[in-house]
Amino acid sequence: MARGEHHRIHAQDRVQRNRLRIAQEAARLMSEHGIRDYHHAKLKAAERLGIFDTQALPRNNEIEEALREHQRIFHAHSQPQLLKERREAAAEAMRFLEAFEPRLVGAVLEGTADNHSAVCLHVFSDDPEAVMLFLRERGVPVETQTRRLRISRDEQAEYPVLLFAADQLPFDITVLPTNALRQPPLDRVDEKPMRRASLATVETLIAEDGDDDFERKLAAALR
């Protein structure tokens, strides 16, 4: 093998090793410190490891895979139970918000929820104030924010977000227009349409709790 080819292969191997190291450290930071933003997690992980080669930054899906592995190794006993608790809380909230056609999204649906994870729902109304009024009239104290979501690869939009706690669990409710039921925003992990689950699907998830094969089948069906 020519010397130049040997150096090229060695450099590629080094980049791949560093990508894995950064992904694993980013997963640890997300799991143990509650960092929710993949980009922030990977940059912080690279800084902690002293790796400054941008080619070594892993993709978001690599971090998500590392996060699942981290939870499997370090939180095998606690993570399934807290995931189940959050899915049950999601189902209860979705029944409560039935008028706004709620959908479960995020880590609680994906199965990567940890102790820091909020129950994230999308609800749908062309009048966001109606959702806020619905909650406040029922004694739910709500904090409001906005969130920027990617509608397409070239377009983003801001949507209202309602935050509250119930039974010591945080809830994160994004209010989208009704036409977004047909066209979900893009996922931050793979930039494909975001996976969302109806109440019926969440109830099936809860009923099949602990069935890893079912989780894989559902993941494939929702993609």
C-alpha cells in the first residue's frame, strides 16, 4: 500500500473514532445534564474532548443511537419505568386536550426519554389563544414561549409553546395550525417529517410496554 493511501485510511479511521467518542459524550451530557439540543450537545462534547475537527462532529441520528445505548447500559432499570410513567401521563393529557387533536412527539414517543424529559405534545388550533384559555379556565397555570420549527428544508416558522407541570412532570405543548395535521414539521434529528402518535397509538405503546420488538415495529411504521 502506498504511503499516501495508508495516511488517508489512518486519517479516516481517526475521524470515525472521534465521531463515535463525541456521539457518546454528547449522549452522556444529554442523559445526565438534561441538554436537549443535539447541536449544543455535540459542540460541548467536542470541546470537553479537545476535538476541534468539524469533520468529526457526528450527525444527530448518531447521537440518538448513542443515547439509546447509553440508557441501555447505564439506566436499564430506571429508564423503562420513567418512560412508561411519561407515556401514561401523555395519554391522560391527550384525553384532556382531545378537542385539539393532540399528538405525542419527541423523546417520550421515541423511547429515549430520561429524568429530564418533558412530555411533548402537538395540538392544533387556528386560534392559539383558545388552547391557552382552555387550560387557564381549568386551573392550569401556563407559561408561554415560542419555538421555531422547520416546515421545509428552506422554511422555518415560529409557533406558541405552552409549558406547565402536572403530577411533578413537565409538559411542553406546541400549538400548530390545523393544516399542520397533514404536514408535520421536520424532525431535528433527520430532517424528515416529524414522527407523531395519536392517543390510540400511545395507548398501544403502553399496553405493549417492555416489548422491544413491538417498539421496533412501531418505529418503522411511524417513519
